[in-house]
Amino acid sequence: MSYFQGNDVILHKENLAKNIYRLVIAAPDIAAFAKAGQFVHVTVPGYFLRRPISLCEADSSRGTITLVYEIRGEGTKALARLNEGETLDVMGPLGHGFTLDPGKKVIVVGGGIGVPPLLQAVKFYGANAKAILGFRDASAVILEEDFRRYGAETIVCTDNGTRGQKGFVTDALAGMVTKEKPDYLFACGPKVMLEKVAKIAADQKIECEVSLEERMGCGVGACLVCACRLKRTEEEKEYYGHVCKDGPVFPAKEVVF
Ligand SMILES: Cc1cc2nc3c(=O)[nH]c(=O)nc-3n(C[C@H](O)[C@H](O)[C@H](O)COP(=O)(O)OP(=O)(O)OC[C@H]3O[C@@H](n4cnc5c(N)ncnc54)[C@H](O)[C@@H]3O)c2cc1C
């Protein structure tokens, strides 16, 4: 695994929704090698352990990467205090991303802060991608226009119906999947959502990849904190893989939910 580490300048900071920020960072080396679904590990001033954040976009021609993160605890709160012009210690690109298979059809399914890691894949698939994005309510909706801008027909679902379709992304997916017959389903979001997407994919015999989150230490497979349960075949015994080096994107059929 080869990756870069440096103090990279924050070019742009934007508040997308309550407690959710977009950062555009000058990181030409990372942008040149990044693949959709990979992540970077950032050092937040004052904290020893890095925080993993997925690449929302990587633009090799501009030499920039875009991260979208939500304030969850002290580390991400400190990250939100950084401003344009300041630097951030960024390490990446890390992990394995989504399959990029030219000409194939894909449906991406994101829930909440699981939406940003899917944008770069949609950038690759363009009009061959459809996106189903789910949020708590209208105030939490992010990146809808960005998914449309890259050519994906985009459906927004909210739990309470204040924007788009009322209900869960998996309800919308169940209807769309039989009509569209995609080659791949990609999903990122809460585990319960990933499990339901994986079940729909298995029932419809569609290849499915899910991006997992676990608490992470080193990010490069040395500390083994981010263990997740996997199983390659029905007959094989369960074993532990690691989100940082084996993932974060896994074939859904190999994940033990
Ligand atoms: C591969 C990967 C990619 C990620 N991509 C993104 C992203 O694009 N945008 C984003 O907003 N977040 C992302 N996360 C989650 C993000 O790393 C955590 O929210 C962050 O590390 C929390 O740090 P904190 O110091 O603010 O919170 P802490 O004070 O450490 O914890 C606050 C809360 O966050 C939860 N938490 C902490 N670490 C994680 C974690 N790794 N996964 C899930 N929950 C966690 C804890 O359960 C706790 O309730 C990703 C995580 C992984 C593993």
C-alpha cells in the first residue's frame, strides 16, 4: 500500500447542514492516486489518534481532495474549528474502494453521512449511475445537486417526508432495482441499512459492495483496532478482517452483519 502524508492547505470550507462541513484541500499526490471509496486519515490539532474520513471527491487536474464530515465528538469538533488557509495533516489515499467497471450500470445507496463516500463513484459512472440518498429530514439533506451534476438520476428520501420521498432508502431501492437491473449496488450508511441493501442484492442476484465504518487506530493495518467479521463462503468459518486495509469497501456477501 503506498500513500502520502503531508500538511495540506484547506482551500475551501463550507457548512452544508447542521454540524456537517465540506473541506476542499490541496493534496495533489493524494488526488492523483485516489480511487472512489478510499479514505484519508487526518490529524486533528490536539489529538494523538488520526480520524478517518472518506474521500468525497478527488480531482487530479486541480490537485484537490474534498472531505465531508459530521461533528460527532471532540475530534471532529476540533476539525470544524480549522479555517481556509490553515493546514491539516492528511495521510492517504488508504484502503480499497468501489469497483469501477466502465459501461456498467450502478445504483448507489447512501444514508446520512454515508452519502459523501459515494459521490466519486457516481462521478465515474455518470449517467449509468442512479443515486438513492436518505436523510432524517429536509434540514439534513446534503450533496443532492452534486450527484445530479455528475449525471445520476437522484432520488432523495427523508424519514419524515419533509423532502423527496417519505420513507427509507431501502423502500425506494426495492422498487428501482427490479426495474433498472443494475450490475452493481454500492452502499454506505448505518449498518442496519447496509444489511437491508445486501439482502435486496442477494435476492436479486446483483453484485453489492458496502463501505463499513469501525473505530480505527493506525489506518494502515498495523494496530488491528478496526476489526470486522467476514466470511468468504457459506461453508467457511467466520474470520476477522480490518476495515483500514481490507476495506472500507467489502463485497456485501462476505460481511457478517
Ligand atoms: C473508513 C471510514 C471512513 C469514514 N468517513 C467519514 C466521512 O466521510 N465523514 C464523516 O463524517 N465520518 C466518517 N467516518 C467516521 C469518523 O471517522 C468518526 O465520526 C470520527 O472519527 C469521530 O471522531 P470524534 O473525535 O469526533 O469522535 P469521538 O469523540 O471519537 O467519538 C464520538 C462518537 O463518534 C463515534 N465514532 C468514533 N469513531 C467512529 C468511527 N470510526 N466510525 C463510526 N463512529 C465513530 C463514537 O461511537 C462516538 O459516539 C469514517 C470512519 C471510517 C472508519
